[in-house]
Amino acid sequence: MIDPVDNCRQLLALIAPPRCLFCGLRPHAAAVNTVEGCCPGCRRDLPWNLEACPGCALPSAGAQRCRRCRERPARFDRAWTAFDLAEPVHASLLGLKYRARFADGRVLAQLMARALRDDGRALPDCLLPVPLHWSRLMRRGYNQAQRITRVLSAELGVPMDESLLRRRRRGRDQIGQSAAARRANLRGVFEARGSLQGRRIALVDDVMTTGATFDELARVCRRAGAVDIEVWAVARTRLD
């Protein structure tokens, strides 16, 4: 069945190809890849996180599990991020999170989806965005993790559930805190409002720093019956 919306989008791309989010140039229509808003040159030069530990997504030679993950495995099964938290991805994520620049989130999520497809990995049954507390959601007006997850869901054909996970209390700001402090701050913060019995899931957020948020959410999801838990983020912070 012909999709008229898709046809219109392709026609517009031929008439006026979208400007690249990162360099601002409007590439020739023949050079535009399937990710609208990112030219092939910028896509090639982005800070891709190509070789990383499958346990925590930190850079690792040969993509082997790092010593930290071997000694203290996380509660989730695997971690994957598309990029290092470096420019220009960092600026785009800040624009999404604090300035409601949704186009940035859409392009980054489309790039994530393409990387996941190219990787050939088995996809989960369901995508779950990391939830915000209702007070922060009211103040900001949107959840950036939810925005990213919606695009991933559409691009990958994997359903998402925006309501299953809930943040029960705000907790203190995580910025600048150690991994141990983050873990302590997050105890009892999340709850699952339904069953995940027998399901394979992916938890989705914009940035992975220490992994403490994902680890606590994985504990909650495991108790709700999830049998396989991946964590996905746009970018990974490199730890010293």
C-alpha cells in the first residue's frame, strides 16, 4: 500500500533537501541518506562509540567486557550507546533537553536506529523510556527520553510503553555525584505498574553516565518479570 505521507516526504527531499543538523549545509538530493537532517559527511565524522564494553558501553578494545563489569556485573544484561558524549552530539542533546529542540532528538534517534539495524542485533519485545518525576515533567513540558524512544519505536518497529515505569519521588540531582552516591540516591525511586513477565526489553535514555539509573530500573524490571534487559542511550559519558 502506498503511503501518501512518505511519498510527500520523498518529493520534498528531492525539491529541497533538508539542511544538515550539524553543518547547516543543504546537500544535493542524491547525497541525502535515509536520515533526514544529517549529511553523509557529518554522519561519518560523528563521535561513534564503535568499540565498547557490552556490559557498560565504555570504550573497550575489541569490544570486550571491562574489568569493572567482570568484577561487578550490572543488573541489566547489555548496554549500548551510539556515541561518545562529545561534540556535536553533546550540544544537540543539551538543545533537546533544555531548549525543546525536538529536531535534534529526532535526528539522533534516527541515527541510533540505523546503527542498531546495521549491527544486526536481535531487537527486544518492548522499549521503555526512563521516566521523569511528574513535577519535573510539568516544569519541562516533555521527557527527552520519551521523545527519543518514540522515534526509535517507529524506526525499528518495536512497540514502546510510556506508562509502565514510574518515578515515585524526585531524588536529588545526580549531576556531579559519584557512582555510589547515585546508587544510594536512586534506591526505591522507581516502580513498575504492570507485568513484564517473560519479556525482553530495552530501557532508553539520552545519556548514560555511571549506569546507576539504568541499574535501578533493571532491578525493578527484573522483579516485574523481564527476562532480558538491554539499556540504550544516545551517548556515553567517558569516566576518568
